[in-house]
Amino acid sequence: MPTAGERIMNVTCTADAVCAELADGRTICAPLAWFPRLLHATPDQRSRFRIAGAGYGIHWPEIDEDLSVEGLLRGAPAPRRFAGGR
């Protein structure tokens, strides 16, 4: 379980990474290649996120993507989907 210092304060996306700034001063970055929905989204779509789950998650409503601080800290890419599935 993440601690209070691991709450997400801000999120930025570059051309190839998503980065979350945490309350304790750390910044966690992960490659967009790990998250196909973010990878294929436009920069404008990537900029429209909400910090969710009391600060422990990120939600992009327009592309239906959710990331957790716990997953980012573990370095966990999005799960692979079965062929034909979402």
C-alpha cells in the first residue's frame, strides 16, 4: 500500500514517457510503450487527465486509461489483452 508521501501531485507526458510527481519529491517515469492507450493518444488527449483515488491514481477519461502509483512504483506495464479484446 502506498504511503501519504507517494500521492500523485502532478502528471506530465512527453513524446515517449508518462511522469508522475509525488508528494515526497520523487518523480516516477515510465515509457508510453508500456501503455498502448496512452502511446496511441494524441498529446492533447494525454494532457486531459484527473488525479484519482485520493491521489494514488491517474485517470484519462477520454481514452479510458487508469494508472496507479503502486503500479508505477513497481514498474508494471499495462497487462496484455487477448486478441480481439479491449
